[in-house]
Amino acid sequence: MAVKSMTGFARDDGAIGRYNWYWEIRTVNGRGRDIRMRLPPGYDKLEAQARSLVSKNIIRGNCNLTLKVDRITGNQEIKINENGLKQVARAIRKAEMFVDAGQPSIDGILALRGVLEVVEPDHSPTELAELEEALLASLNIAMDNVVKARNDEGQHLFEAISSHIEQIEIHLAIIENSKARSVEAIQARLHEQVKKLLDTDTGLSQERLHQEAVLLATKADLEEEVVRLKAHIVSARELLLVDGAVGRKFDFLTQEFNREANTICSKSTAIDVTNAGLELKTVIDQMKEQVQNIE
């Protein structure tokens, strides 16, 4: 089985040092390959490697990739914002020129916004390098999982489409073996139609009647459509076994299936052939829906 779906989802969580994170990858069907990323500020340098990884594993489909990183609070330091404190002191002295009030308390000054700052300790280059390496390793795990999800869904598509092909064969066999397609049945219909033309006194010459009979016989003949549908069935089964992106080819093939089914229905002069042709169209439409999800 080589069919791959364009639909998949995977998530991988990780943690190292003061950081924890998760990657989410969601893929859906699309006409081409569209990669969209949501990375937190400061992690843009991962985008090129992430895009490269997605491109290697996903040939067709829309891919949404999200990274969420949280930094665990460590040994925080409280520092005085000297510039802020100087501005507060200047403001107090200026206010004393207009208002007769007591001196503000130190705890009141320190409680003012911007005077005290809570500072996280800086991360070292080694810590950053380890984080980046861990994030990329986690991304690889998430990508492997989404590829597996697409392959698993591809198995379901393989089984569904194989079933549709078998149903197409059944309905095609009904059409091919219909008694209405026998030489005797076609001759009888032609004889009846020619008789009607003669009875209506249309004034047609024998040569013209012969031409009309040939035209009617040609329209009644479904051999070409049956042969082409058989060839399409062979092609469909071959595509199911191809290792690679075959979605576009399969989509085109279902259009050809539908074209032949439409022709059969338009040519049909027998109830059993018409019914089988309509069933054929229904199954082909169902198969086309499944094919839309193939990579």
C-alpha cells in the first residue's frame, strides 16, 4: 500500500531546563503544498529548518505548524530602576514647591510602578544551543507522527477506493453482459425504428434510411466506453500501488471515469443498462470524494 492521505495531526511536548514547549502539526487537503507557521517571538531562526523538514516529508497539502514555548520562573532578581527612581525623586521635589506635605515613605516610593523590576537571569549561549537542539529533535518526532497519521489514513483511503473499483467492475459487467447489447437486440431495435420512419411517410430515400440505421447502430454501441472503463480500472489499481504523490493523477482519472459513465447513460436504450450506468456514476462520485484526500 502506497497511498498517502493529506490529512493528519500530531503533537509533541518537551521540556529542558527552565523551558517547556509543544509542537503541533496539522495537515489537510490542498491543491498544492502550503506551509504556514506560528512561532513565538525570538524563535524565528527555527523557521528555515522547520520548513525544510516539512518540505521533505509533505509533497502536497496544507500544513499548519505551531510552536508554543513557556519559560519556567527561575531565581528571579529584584533590581531598582535607577532612572525611574531619579524621575520619581525629581517629581517629589517639584511637588514640594506647590504642596505642603510630609516626606513620602520609602516603601511608598518603591511601590510605584517602574521603580522596582523583577529580572529573570539571562540564559547562557550553551543553554540556548541546548534548547534549540531539543526543539528541533521534538519537531522531528512530531513530523514522524504526522507522517504516520497520513499513512494510516492512506490505508483507509486505499481500502475505500479499492472497494469503489470493485463496485465499478460489478456495474460495468452488468452493462457489458446486458442482453440489450446483443446483435439480435440491436437489429430488432433498428428494424423497429426504421419501420417507424417508413410508416410516417417521411420521404426518405433508401440510402438515407441506410445512413440513419448506421447512425442508430453506432449510437447504440457501447463497446468503446466499456473498453475504456476497463482500461481506467487497470490504471486506478496501478496508481494505488505507486509510491509517491498520485492525487492529481487520480483526480484526473476519476474525471475520465465519469465521462465514460455519462456517455453510457446518454446512449443507453435499455433499462438495465441505464440503471447500471446511474449506479456507476454514484460510485464514481463517491470515489472522487475519497480521491480528493490523496496526497
